[in-house]
Amino acid sequence: MANNFRVDVIGGDMKRLNLKILGDFDGTSAFRLLNVIEKKGGSARKITIDTDGLRSVNPFGSDIFRANIAEMSKGAIDIDYKGRFKEALAEE
């Protein structure tokens, strides 16, 4: 479990949610990020996730995130990944 993982909500409004993720991304981190998206996303149609604050991404964590975010969003949410780890989290 990555104890140093953190999700910061950076601005946004009712239709947009901006997140910055920091630390090491593993399976537990994936569920924490999904939980924040579910609770804070509300009626947001666009979510931006900035990955520049990550130190590492565990493949198991990215697999968990991608599988669950696809199910959660069902194409109704546009997710924009930014930063050096964007490919690790973006849906394939």
C-alpha cells in the first residue's frame, strides 16, 4: 500500500473536476482515486487528472484503475490525462 499517495482537487465546477495525483500509484491508490472521482465528480462531464506528481505507477494499480473507470464512466465522462504518467492510466 502506497502510504504517500494523495489526490488533490484543484478547482473545477459542476461540469468539470480537476485532480492532481501525487506519490506512488498502486492498487490501493487506484481505489482511492476512483472513490474521489465518484464522490467529488457529481455531475461532472469532464475530468482532468494530472499525473506529474506521481513518483511511480505499479502495473497492477493501473490495471485496476482502467478496468473500474471504464465501468464507472460508461463513456458519459470525458477524462483527460496529463503529465508524464498519462499513458499508464489512460484507457487503452
